Amino acid sequence: MAEKHLEVAIAAGGTAGHINPALALAEELRDRGHHVRFFGQTAKLEGRLVPEAGFELVPVVVSGFDRSRPWTLATSLYRMRRAQSQIARLFSAEGAPDVAVGFGAYVEMALLNCCHRLGVPYVLHEQNSVPGLANKALAPHASRVCISVPAARAAFEREGRAAREVVLTGNPVRRSVVNASRDEGRAAFGVEPHETMLLVFGGSLGAAHINEGVGRLKRELLSREGLVVVHSTGADGFDETVSALALTPEEQIRWRVMPYISNMGQALAAADLVLSRAGASSIAEIAAVGVPSLLVPYPHATADHQTTNARFLVDAGAAELLADERIDAPEFASTLLGLLDDPGRRAAMREAALALAQSRAAASLADEVERAAGL
Ligand SMILES: CC(=O)N[C@H]1[C@@H](OP(=O)(O)OP(=O)(O)OC[C@H]2O[C@@H](n3ccc(=O)[nH]c3=O)[C@H](O)[C@@H]2O)O[C@H](CO)[C@@H](O)[C@@H]1O
């Protein structure tokens, strides 16, 4: 444990893929005796995930600018300025933190710009191979930028906006995922040792195209003896998927459909194969647990960054890649069923995934946060 205990402010926002790495860092910092306070929006996802993990969330209200509705710019700028003054007042009343951290969500602009003005050092963490807008804008004044995959370094440097240091730490994964055991996972999902479990999910929000595509393979999948499908549809796609699948009560025992899985560590640990999008946190968790995967990158992600994310696993033989448009082609069935029918291939993929696990990511990022604060 470090001798000096730091006050650390972390900006949390965006999807679960942005918030989970922030929580993984906070867990590590708390273990080292530091005090962590999150800044984010109570009405958004962080308003639930941060308190659930046992951390305080200081409420901040911001709203992004929607290019298709130009009048939202005024509200967005007004709220950003108001949020910055609110944070500045809080710091002057209670003392400024020793260091702050942002994970690329828009809300970090309020916290980190305020820290910059007050001379508080801040660290950025980028989960993706292609940096997001907020991180790019804040990089010039960051104490260091921590990246998850080597591919992101070039992007930060190419922008000509390299921070003082770009450090490869990896993407932190929460302890509930890193420490998940296959036996516990199988017990939690009621999967017998001889059964094969396919886990389907489409990032934190679900993916309609994956839900439809896997649904069309219902007959082929259910005809495989001992196959169990655990399918997280995303909240928005749940009703539609349930009615499209039209599972009989008997089939529902082998194909479990749910809007969201809250114990993702156990689901991944129990799975023999994952079918998912290629968001940064999904990739990091798949590697941490060591599970073979068929990845279908979200085709509209900025600069197609999910394909670049997926390459991290695919190039090492840990995963197969399928372009989103191929979900409607025969190749989808042949690739998915081929992997389900080939335990030897899956065992090799599992080894390859484990070799990529960035098990020190949370610790490395915490080291950088301590260094930025002068410890
Ligand atoms: C469409 C888009 O732009 N998505 C971005 C968003 O993805 P998004 O947040 O969807 O995707 P990620 O793969 O990064 O994270 C998904 C997270 O949701 C969790 N989960 C998912 C399903 C479920 O039922 N239960 C559950 O807990 C996973 O365990 C994981 O922690 O942020 C990521 C991180 O910056 C980016 O890489 C993605 O490109």
C-alpha cells in the first residue's frame, strides 16, 4: 500500500464499456488505500453502476451536441460551463483532488478542464484502438495517456497531439470478471458439465442484427444435442427477440433469453463459445477469461474501430471475425456451427485468448495515476 493516500476524481459516463474499466481502476486504487470519487450523471448508467460498486458519485449534468439538431449546441455549452463551475466550487469548498482520470466519456470534459485550470494533473485512459473525441481534445494537457492496445499509440501520435507520455497499460477488467470461475458460472446458469454453452450478446446495448441472425439458426442450434444458448438481447431488443424466437417452454430450457446479464464474469467463464460485437471491454473480458469467440464488429462505430479492436484477438488466433453484413450470408451459419462442432479448435483459441489477457492492466493504470500525482 502506498504511503500517501490520494484523493482521486474519476469521470464516469458513456456505456458499460466505458464505465467498467473505470470501476476496475477504482477497485485497484481503493485496495491501495486511496480515496476515489466519481463524477457523472445520476440519471445515466453510471448513476446505477457506480453506487452498486460501492463508490460515491458526485452528480454532474452535461448534454452532448447533436449535429442534426444545431440548436442543442447552446444547451450543451451552457451545461458544460455550469458543470465546470459547480465542480470548481466543490473543489474550493472541500479541496481539490490530487489527480483525476477520464475514460473518454463526454462528461470528462467538465471534470478534466476544471482540473487543468486548477493545476490538478489528469490521466486519460483510451479503451479503443481509435481514440474518441473527448480523449483527443484533452490529450495535449494530460499528464499521461494510457492506452489498451498498441494500435492506439499511432493514432494519438498521428494527431500531433501526443501527451507528455503515452503508456500501454491495457484495458482494466473488473475483479468479478477476472476472478470468475467456470464451475461457479456453470452453476449460476444451470449448465451441466457435459453441455456446450454458447453465449450471445451485442455489447452493452444489444445488437438487433446479431439477435436476428442467431434467431434464424434456431433449428440448427437446437438440433445439436447438449447445446445451451444464453442470449443477452439488450433491453431494447428483448421483446422483439422473444417473439421472433417463439421458443416453446421446453426450448426455453436450452435457450435462455434475457435483456441484460448482470453477472457477466460468470457468463463468460461458463461459456464454450461467445458470439458478440467487438467493443473494447468485451474484447478485454474475453481475453481475461480466456474464451473462444466469433466477433461481429459494429459496422457504424467511429473509424470502424471495433474491427481494429477485434483484430487484437483475431490476429493471435483467439477469435474469428465476421463482417456484420455476412450475418445474412451462409458464412455466418458455417462459421458459428463449425466452431461449435470443433472442440479442438476452441481449445487452441482459448489458449491464444488467455495469452493476450492483460492481467496487470488495472495495476499498471493505477501505477500511472500514482505517478501523475507524484507518488
Ligand atoms: C457502438 C459503440 O460505439 N460501442 C462502443 C461502446 O461499446 P459497449 O459499451 O457496448 O461495448 P463494450 O464491449 O466495450 O462493453 C460492453 C460491456 O457491457 C457488459 N455487458 C454486456 C452485455 C450484458 O448483458 N451484460 C454486461 O454486463 C460487458 O461485460 C462489457 O463490460 O464503448 C466501447 C468502449 O469504449 C467501444 O469499444 C464500443 O465501440
